[in-house]
Amino acid sequence: MLIIAASGYAQKVKPVLKLVKGNTYYLASSAHSVVKQTINGQLNNIDMTIDGKMSFKVLNADDSLYYMEVNYTKVGMKMVLATGTVAFNSDSRDTSNIMARIMQGITNKPFTASITKSGRIRSVENAENMISAMIDGIKEVPQAQKDQLKTQLTQSFGSSALKSNLQMSMAVLPETAIAKNDKWTIGTKLEGAMTAQINSVYQLMDVTPQSYVIHGSSTLATDNAAGYRTISNMPMKYNMKGTMTSDVVVDKATGWISSSKMKQNIDGTVEIKDNPQVPGGLTFPMTVTTETTTADH
């Protein structure tokens, strides 16, 4: 009995990516966020949904890395504001809608990424070229507005932002062999409109014939020492912290994420530095709750 118990306790698994050169893998996500902020005593709520689908084609592989061609195959956004609802997506044929054309311009413009066997994003390259080519193709927009659009889109779709966003979505696998109920820690630096550190503790909850079932608990805190960033043509800085939980199902055969659900709650303040649009500057409270679902199709 002791021998049987010991062998059962010691049984470990090593979830890793096992992708095939030439094959294409997909991640489709939908993120629903509710932003609440009080500015000059007035509550301002934003209800926003961002949908996207990405393809990852394995161009090459070595002992430690997969080299991939990555594309957005579909992008869409819907915002419910106090003034009404606005929506645009890459499937739109409305050539008069600049934002829809921007979404169209982002899709099917490949960039490259290298990913370790444990799902860590080693590098993302050429994303800025995608943004520049797409913005420069909109002839009727003045150059000053083009420059502003490039800055804003780079914060969300530039190489640094894409690297951290992909890392947050894909980096869930352990670096070493684990047994059921074992835990491991992964740190991720988030780059974009805000700079933040995410520390996640993952646990192997179950092993089924087809899947690894993983649960994660995370803390998030912005880098308060980071400087102001230009957002909507104004210097802004976020001072936020919060928590995130995630439930991830990983395909045993490939190590690719089959599905995941994430819930994130953050709150704090936003600082707008003194500028011509907001003389004297402004600090206001903000909370953000986000629920994200991801699937491999």
C-alpha cells in the first residue's frame, strides 16, 4: 500500500507546447469591461466590448523556441457611452467610418513572434510597420491626426503591448514537471497605456484524458514611478491595483489553450498632468471590471 501511494503521489506531468511546423493555431477572445470614473463630481461610465481573433502559423522551431507568423484575422469594438453607442469592426464595409477602416487595416497584416515551449513570449517584431502602413493608407486624414492615431494604436497594438498582452493570455504553463495540486508562479510586465506588474500563482487542478485544467490567482499593480504617457493627446498616468482570477483548459496533445475565462477587478486614480486641454491638471478615481473569454477556434 505504501509503494502504491508513493508512486501515485510522485506521478508528475510536464505540460509544454507541442506544435507542428506549418500548422496554424488560433485564439479568439472577447473582453467585456465596465469602466466607472468620477470627473469633477460627475459619474462617467463606459461599457466596452473588444472582440478579436488571432492566427499563429508555425514557421520554424528549434529545441527551445517556436517562430511564428501572427495575424489579427478579426477585430471589433463596441462602446456604450452616456452619449450613445458606437461600434466598429474589421468586417464593416462602411468606407466612411475611419475606425472601421483602421480595424480593417490591422487585420491580415502579419508580424512575427517567438514563443518558448512553456508559452513565454520571447519577442514580437514588425508590429509598428503594420500600424504605419495602415495609417498612411488613409489619405483624407491630416498628418497631425495620423501621428496621434499612430501613437494611440502603438499603445494597444505595438510590439511591446502585443508582447505583454500575449504573455498574459498564453503564459500559464510551468517550467518544470508538476503533480496535481502543485502551484507555480509567473510574473508578467504589462506594457501599454499603463505599465503594470502582474504576479500570478497557478495551480494544476485536474488532469483529464484530453486536458490540463489550471486555475490562476493574480495581483496587479501599476508602476507608480513610471512617467506620464500621452493618451488622447494628454499626458496621463495611472495609479491602479487589483486582482485577477483565471480558469484555463490546456489541450494535452498540443499544449495550446483550448479555452480560458478571466475576471479582473482594478481600481485607483488617474492623473492628468497640467496641459492646454486641462489647465492645472486633474486627478479622478476609476474602477475597471473585465471578464475575458478565450477559445481556440
